[in-house]
Amino acid sequence: MTGAAVGAAEVRPQTVDNRQRSWPRWAAAVLAAPLIFGAFAAVKGVDPVAMYADMLASLADPAQAQTVLVRAAILLLAGLAVAVPARAGLLNVGGEGQIVIGAVAAAGVGLVTDQRLPGGLALVLMVVAAMAAGAAWAGIAAGLRLTANVNEAISTLLLNFVAIDIMLGLIYDPWKDAAGFGQPSSRPLEETARLPLFVTGGTLNAGILLALLALAGVWFATRRTAWGFRLRVVGGNPEAARRAGMRVGPLLLSAMLVGGALAGLAGLVHFAGTEFKLRPGMTTSFGYVGFLASWLALHRPLRVGLAALLLAAIAMGGDSLQIDSGLPAASLNVLMAVVLLVVLGTRRHPGRKS
């Protein structure tokens, strides 16, 4: 070996896998958040131990536990809709609108097919329609980014309001349930076309299976395929990706389309699994909480699943903050914000030494 080769070998940087180290740090950050929020509650005159005991007691109820899993399935899909584009360096803030459009597409297909086709076939068509609509809605922002260099964070955010207006326009006039009263809504979906329940009389439905399948698919696609590798390269350095011969434009478009399809699927799960009709405010900010879940998990698919479950438990157990502890409704948002800030605050800077 020549002297130059020996010198090169001596200065060659060593790659260290910090994934095993980051898991404990992430878990510790999540556990630290309740301590900080407990201090906030104590300042308000609330016993933190009793407060968390009441929250856990409410989640121990079987019916409430099912509701948490139903909510977690939707948040998981909404979080993955953010995580996939984030791999390519894109900021998808439009999960809310993509969920709404997915629900609208599912409702449109359902209104046409639920009384004419077998329930299973109608449900499959609704799934396809919801995912296609969500992908198309996200594709608008991707097209604006690629053709007019419009920032996707701005376009996806604004498209949220357009999607909600489209839904409201439909349920206030052409799709309004003639037999309904009070709040305008579409006609309820036939029971045969709804997502199957695991327990008769319960709320846990097959949407959790769709969410877990999506999680497995996203993990495999981003970790074990050439497409996932190219997304990471583009997200890290688009110019280097171009010089390496990668087609950056199609990769960015594909990431947004996949994200939109996942959000559209979340709309289907919520519509066909919980709501069964379109109504104002039906998504209850799922897209924004999903955005929070993805950032809480640092856009890593498996962690997104854990973050979705955590935020769903906080959202459903948060009722006890008002009922049992007497804290204001905004306290729930404070708790979610504390969790996010603590986790992001412990994120290691790429240039920081171990």
C-alpha cells in the first residue's frame, strides 16, 4: 500500500449509526414532557398526580380505549402523509385539506354505489377514490412547486381552506340530506358499505388495519427500496441528486402524491369508520395533529405510529383535564405543544459531536 493510500485510510471518516442512541433520547424527551406539564398544572393549583391518574383512568375504560385506537389510525395516516414528502425535503401542511377531499371523494362514490352495489365492492371503490382524490389534491401543490416554484408549505396550507369550502358547498346544496334536520350534512352511508367493526356495538373498525398496512408499506418503501433511497438523497441535497443523474422533479412529485394518497385514505377511514356522512368540522383538525405527530417522530415511520398513539391518547384523555381537574380546554393544546417542543429540543444537530 502506498503512503498516499495509507494517509487516505487514516483520515477516512467513520460512519456511526446513531439510531440505537436516538431511541432512548426520544423516549426520555417524551417522558419529560409530562413532568413539565405537571409543573404547569401545579401552578394552576391542580395536583399533577391526581390529574394524570384521572387521565389514565379515563383511558382504561374499554370503550374509550377503542376510541383512542380509532383516532390513532387516522392520525397515523395523517402523520405518514407528512413524513413521506419530508423525506424529499418537502413540507406538506395540507393534510387537513387532503383528508377532507378524500372524505368528499369517498362520500361521492358511496352516495352512488352504497345502495346499488355489494357493500364490499362499494367500500373498495371508496378507498380507491379517496386515495386518488388525496393524491390529486397534493399534486396541485407539487405541480405549482415544479412549474412556478411556489413554496409547497404555502400552497398546501391554502388548499386546506379550498377543500373545506368544496365540502361545505356540496353539503349545503347538491348533497344535502333532504331527511336531515339541524346541521347540514350528506345522506348517511349505508351500513353495508361502512368499515367492519371488530366488536359488535363497539367503535374499533378495520381502519386500524388499513393504517398498519400503510405504515408497513411506507417503512418498507422508504427503508428498503431504491425509491426511498433516492428520496433521502433529494431531501439531503437536490443539486447533488441532479448531478448524480436522478430525476428530481418526478421524485418530488411522487413523494407528494404518496403523501396525498395517505391523507385521502385517512379521510376514508374517518368517513366510513366513524362519521358515515359529511358535515361541517368533521375532521376536527386531524391533518394538523398529524403534522404534529410527524414532527414529533422526526418523520420516521415507526415513530410516527407511536406519536399518533400518544397524541390520540392525549386528545381522548384530555377531557378529564376539564371535567376532573378543572383546567381550561386550551390546556390540551399546551400539553401537545410541550411534548413537541421537548422532543425537538433534544434533537441532535448534525454537526454536534457525540
